[in-house]
Amino acid sequence: MTAFEESLGILDTPELEFRAGKRALDPVQGLALNNYKPFSTPSLEDNIKVDLMVPLNYQKTNKVMEILRDLKNGWALTRYPRSRYRPFRDTYDIDLDLSSPKQYGSASDVKREINHISRLMDKRLHVLVVVSSQRSEIGGFYYQVKAHSIPKQVQTQIFLDATVEKYFEPEYQRGDLLWNFSLSIFSKVGGIPWKLANRLEKVSAFVSLTTIAATMPVGIIRRKGVASVEVVNCWGEHLGRVFMDAKVEEDPIERGAWTIDQDTVKSLVEGALDNVERGAAEIKKAKQEDYIVFHTTDRYVTQVYDQIKSIVSSRGFRKLKILHIQARGPLSIYNPEASSPRRAWPKEGSYWYLENGKIAFLYTIGRWPYSTIPGTEPYVISPHSVSPLQVNFVTGSEGTKLEDSDLEHIYNLTRLHYYSADIPRIRMPLTTRIGRRAALLAASGLTMQDFDISYLY
């Protein structure tokens, strides 16, 4: 270890568990290189039905069908071991049936197809893949389709036109895209590709608090707010969510901090704690010994945090922490003596404290501290994508502070995005990433709240 690395703390790389207790450090290492089976495969009465819709007069339909055939049959024409993709059936013990493509002229055509699938007896086997050139924005095509499909219990996968072009560029990208695509399809029909191998200790639940709304550029910014909480347990398993319209506005004194009306805060926190209590294996331990940990990406006024503390305490939970997670911290470090710029960045899992107990910087992406293939150099992330999270301790129950275990938990929760095999590239934890998607759907008109997390992939 160099003097540079000795100046940092380094967390152990989270282990993932696959079927029969097999363990690996990342999905590709487990599924592709070691040929492990997914943690849990759903019992289905038939193959997965992949339905396809493309825009009217789309010129790349043949290319999309080629991608789907590779998804089914596998692709290994590459010298990069990480980019070799096995046939879907060989990996997941389920096969795919590919349907002929249909065309759509507007979101209404897609909604009609969703309605049709929703009436089928085997709708749980169907995944509707929709090719679109439109990127995600509140109320846009992506969220219109999702908001319509979730109440109908129809799984959809939006496939961007830009991804179609990307697939046929450098060969090493093909396997990456196929692994991501296949994991999303598998998860949408009830599969669990992997789980954390180790419980996140001393925590009963993580709760993400997210606010999403349109902004007005005149005077004080006002959001016609949507506030959302997403709840997961100490294994990162989803327990539930609550979202609702909310009065959200920027505080005129504490600039950059948001207020949420008290009725909304009460409903959200009470709903989150209801989910915690229903999901707790030992309710006494959950309330007396373990922490409720809130993750936020927005910053709120003191009154919001104080109200959260009061409600949590009134429900009998003794231990609470509220952490603010900033996606890209303003400070970064590198080793000027490294042999190349790509090796100058800290290892993934590195961290340091700017202020002990209050502010830390955590590299959830960075140089890998391991190699997926014995005898080879660890894979390295492009330098431009490497920057740490800034994790701030906001408040909590008496005597609490930001600790190494909080950073370890955040690091572990980046490993549970089941729509990506390339999890070492994922910066934010499951709590905030999925919480934001749910809030965006609520801001786009979704009212149904009790749905499986896989609809958010």
C-alpha cells in the first residue's frame, strides 16, 4: 500500500450472494465468469414474452431485432472476458420468446398495447420493450408510459434509440448492454439476480426522502411539490413507499434549503414507519437497538428535520440518523506519482473525513481494488467519471454522529441496482436512486403506490 492510500480509509468491497451461497464481488464475475446461477429464479409456466414497439417508420427495426436475438442467444465475439454474454436461458434458466415488432405513432398507441397485454391471462410473463428517442423528463414519454403501465401491472422497458446506435460501436460495449438488458428483464418477471452477502448491521431500515417538482423562474423558486419516501430494510430489500402532492418552497432566509408543509411530513414519516414495523423481524430490537437512517439528496430547513425526529421518537424508535448525500462532492484527491492518470484516483471504497463525525467523502466508484480475472490488472474507471460522494451528518438522536458504518452502508446499497451488471460504475445508493424515480413518476401523474420495485427499473 502506498503512502497515498495509507492516508485514506478503505472499506471492504461488498460481497454479493448468488444461488447455493456462491459469492462474488460483482455480477459479471459471478454470472459470466464463474457461471453462478441467480440467487432466485421465479417459477413461470412458460417462457418470457418480449413484445416490441418501435416508432412509426423507424429505420433501425432490424438492428433492434438483432439486439433482441443476441439477448436470447448470447454474444461472445470479443476478446474482452467481461463483455462476453451467455445465452439468456443458460444464465437464468428461463428462455425468451421474441414477438414481431409493432409500430406506434404516439404514447396513446403504446398505452393501448399496454391495455391489451393487461387483459391477457399470462400478462406476468410479458415485458413490453418500447424504443424511443425521447429522454426522461417529468411528464414526458418515458414517465407517461410508466405511469400508465404500473396500475395495469404490465412491465415495460424503455429502450433509447441512442442505445441502439451505441450497441453497434466498440465491441466491448455489446456485452455490457446485453447484461444490463437481461438483468432488467429477469428482475421484471420476479427474479432476484443476487443479494448482499452480509446484513447491514445496527440498522432496522433506510428511508429516502425525495422532493420533485417543476420550478418557476420568477422571484422565490416554488415547486408544485411531490414528496416521496422509499423504505428498504437492513438487507436492502424493499419494504414500501409513500408519495403525495406537497407544498414545497425555498426558504427565503436559508437559501438552498426547502420547506415541506407539516401535514405532508407527518404523513410521509408515519407511512414510512408503518412499513418499517410491518417488515421488522424483531420489532423490539428495531425500536430499541437499531437505527432508522434517513437518506436525502435535497437540503431542508431545520423545522423539517426536527419534525422527523419528533415523529420517529413518538413512535418508540430510539435511534435515528439523517444523512444528506451529495452526488458529487466539491473536493477530490489523486496520486500525482501514479504511472498513469487512470491509476491516480483512489480505490473504490476509499473515504476520508473533512470534519470528523460530520462530513465525509466516499468513493463509491474509482479504481477497483480487485481483479475479476485472476492474474490480470484490476479494471479501471475512466478518470473523468471519478469523484466522491459528500456525506453530511444532518441530525439524529442524542449522541449520534457520522461513522464509518454509515459510509459502508451507502457503499453496499450501490450494489443493489438489478438493472445493471456494471454496478462498480453506479455512484448513488439504491435508496436515493430509486426514491427519485418513484417521485418523478408521482410528479408525472402516477397515483398508485403499492407496486413492486422492479417497475422502477
